Amino acid sequence: ILHSPKMEYEEEYEDVTMNQKLAPKTMEADTTEILNNLLKEYDKKLRPDIGVKPTVIDVDIYVNSIGPVSSIDMV
């Protein structure tokens, strides 16, 4: 029996079924992986620009309101 190339192709792939479920990559996991790779050799004991005069940063805080204060609850 002779089979045409078209017939062989159809016979080879006729009964193939694929059930696959791909979990979507989360952006969170990508971000965590990137940060971990960037910081894997970071030494938190050393400050940036070691040997250079530290940068002075001034911070002002404005308090809009303070909740109820009770002298009984204060220690």
C-alpha cells in the first residue's frame, strides 16, 4: 500500500492531544529575583561613598493633629 505524504502527515498527528497549563509569571516574583541578583554581594555594613564626607540630610515634620492624650495611660 502506498501512502501519499499528505496522508502520512495526517496519520502522524491525528491522535495527538496536549493538555498543558502554564502558570503566568507574576511581576512580583520577577522584581524579587532582580533585586536579589543586584544585592547578592551587597555589604550592608559599609556605607555608600566610604572615605567621603557624609551627606547631611535635614528633615522637617509637620504634625497636623494629635489624637486624644490621657495622662492615666502614660507611663
